[in-house]
Amino acid sequence: MGMVEGALGEAVGQLYVERFFGGEAKTKALAVVEAVRAALEQRLQEVFRKKLYIYIYIYIYIYIYTHICICIYIYIYIYIYIHIYVYV
């Protein structure tokens, strides 16, 4: 059986492909592959865009948070300075 398969396998496979996968089947298969590739490319662009928005949001949040902390620090420093040196 293995000898027959080895000798005829390729020829039978070629006949099967010619019969059931004619000229337009390759065109359809390539169209499906291209559609999947385009959908994947679009999805990856959406993911990268969302990821970029998240990074921008985190950057802005950290920027604002650090400035608020600095303002609070300055306010506390001035408050302590006034109460130590002005009211004493």
C-alpha cells in the first residue's frame, strides 16, 4: 500500500486538484487570503491607535498629577513660612 501511495500519490493529488480546484478556485482563495490580511491589518491599526491613546492619557494624567503635587507643596511651604516668620 505504501509503495502504491508513494508511486501514485503525487499523480492522484494533481488530478484531484485539477478536477476540484479549477482556475477560479485559486482566484477565490487569493481573494479570501487578501480579505483576511486586510482585516488583520485594520485590526492591528485600531489596536495600536487605542494603545497610543492610552499612553497619551497616562502621560497627561502623570503630568497634571505632578503639577498638582508641586502646587500643593508650594502652598504648604508658603503656609508654614508665613506661620513661622510672620506670626511669630
